[in-house]
Amino acid sequence: MPIRWRDAMSLALYGPGGFFVSGPGPAGHFRTSVHASQAFAAALFRLVSRLDADLGFPNPFDVVDVGAGHGELLLALAGLAVAETSEAGDDAAGSAVGGAREPTPAAGRPSPARPSPVPLAHRVRLTAVEKAPRPDGLPAEIGWVDEIPDRITGLLVATEWLDNVPLDLAVPTRDGWRYLLVDPRTGEETPGAPLTPEDAAWVAHWWPAPPPNSSIRNFASEKNPDSAANLLINGVEGRVEVGRLRDEAWGGAVGCVERGLALAVDYGHLRGSRPVGGTLAGYRGGRQVPPVPDGSCDVTAHVAMDSAGAAGVAAGGGAYTLVGQREALRTLGADGGRPPLSLAATDPARYVRALAAASAVAELTDPAGLGGHRWLLQPVGVTVDPLMAR
């Protein structure tokens, strides 16, 4: 039975036996920035350190990972916090009993006048937000919840979360925009009811497109009998991805931050260059597959980043900043530069390690891959510019 795409995505991804709540999780099917390299976590840790100082070293300092997979990013950040404390040595130990502690060089900022009462490793509160069950063996200090907690002071990060928030698709017909319905078993699509006023207003403002009556298509007569795929894969001009529900999701996330920063990292697009026909796609086992919403694959669509940012402002966040992942990571110290060849002669082991690190950063910053991500930074009670300064 055909249903709206948002319902089909919800069931396929998060329903009983859905793609993200059963099986190996995202890491078993595709590489995200979190899985690709420790350099991504190291860059985020520099951002955490800067934000911690700007907030006056709160206790606790929250790091909330929305769409956390199996907790890989939080595990990496926890390890970096412990390593920072170990490197601080006696200074860190002294701070635990009230002594002043200077931020480590990883913070990348001038030393603040305010002392840190306790090392970050002893103040950080790590929380994973995920619909899947808690993984076996995850350390107890990492919380596991299925809804975003409120009253966050610190960093809320959502890496490739918004692209999996279910959304509707719409198509132009002779009598106006209509929702696109899909059969979850086969992927076959048909036009449904007219858009609600709220979704029609979103499309009119955020996804400029030819008027519906200028792109008339007879869906029933244009099915490809030689294809087992649906019309989406064959291509349909004029279809749009209605991002209003994603705006609500991001606005809700930003609204949970009392002080700090909300950061979304995702593939996305802007109002002046929305992709013709949309971006809905499927992935399974490291390969792109037809996006049939039967629970067997990831079903994803790129994010209208400017629309989400505006929703964050409406929810109480500050003016948002959009920056490409390549620029963001380089700003936070992951420049991907190759080590000097002379190092190979003087310290071969160090040269090999540095070369491997540079290769990992190159993957994260490749504009044709993970480097194509956009970072949406939404501050609450802080300023973005000092946090992202070189």
C-alpha cells in the first residue's frame, strides 16, 4: 500500500527491524567522517577545548552526539580528554584540588584569565542519542538515550543525522503540488494528496522551482516496464524534498542547548542551487543501491542547510555559520600537509606516521567525498568566530 515518503523512511530506518535499529549500524555499510579517521575527532576535540574555555569551564561540560551510531565519536573524544589530562601531568592533578590549570596547546587559544577547577576529562558528560539499543561493551560513562536531553551546556553535534530525518517528497501535477507516495515493498511511486499549507509554504520559500502547472507529468503512464526500480531512480523532473520536518528537528535540537554550540555536519545544499530532481539515495554494504524503503538499506537525502539554520535561529539560537568541511578541519588543525621528505631520513617511523595522518586528512577533506560536507554552526550564548579561528 503506497504511503507518504516520510512514513516510509521512518519505518525503513527506525521501525521494528529498521536499518538503523538492527544489524551492524552505519559503520557496517558506509564510511562517515567519524569512521574515516581519528583526525576528525581530534579536530572536534580542539573545538570542544575552545568552547569549554569560552563557557568558563562548566561542570559538567556536555557533549551530546545525535545519531551516535555505536558511540564511536564519543569514545574517541573521551580518549582524547584522558590523554590531555595525562599530558598535563602534575598541573592537572593540582587543578583537581583547586589549583589553576592552563589549557593545553590543543585548545589553540590564548590562556584565559579564569582557572579551570577540574580537568575536562573529569567534567565532561558524554551522551549518545540513538534509536538503536545500547551497544555491548560501551563504557558506563557514556550515556545512552533515545531523545535529545534538554538543558545542554557544551556541544551538541549531529554528524550525518539530519540527512536521515524522514521527509516528504512532492511532485508537480496539473492541479498543483502533491505528495509523492511510495510502496515500501517495491519502491513504486504515485502522486497523492495536495501539500498542506505549511509544506506548500516551505516549498515556495525554500525550494524555488517552476510552477507545478509548467511541468506536467503523467506518472501512471510513464512507468518503465524494463526497470525493477521506481520512478525516483529513473529520474523525475520537478520533484522536491520537503525539508520542513528536518527544520523542526534541528530547531528542537538547538532549543535544547542552554549555552554552547549546536553543530550539524552533513551533505547539503542552499536555496540558490537546489539539486534538480532531489538527492534521495540508498546505500547498503558500501555501495549505492536503489532507495527502496523496505528496511534493507539506508535511505538518505541531502539537507537544506540554510533552511535548517533559519529554523535554529527561530528556536533561540544565534546567527548560524556555514562552512565547508575542508575549511573547518583546516581551521581546527587538520591541514593534511605532507611531512617533509627529509624527515624520512632522520626519523623514518615518524615520517610514516605523519604520511598516514596526511592521507587520512586528505580523505576527510576531499571535495568529491567527505570533504563535500557542510558544517552548520549554531551558537547559543557564545560567538562562533573565536571558536573557529586559526
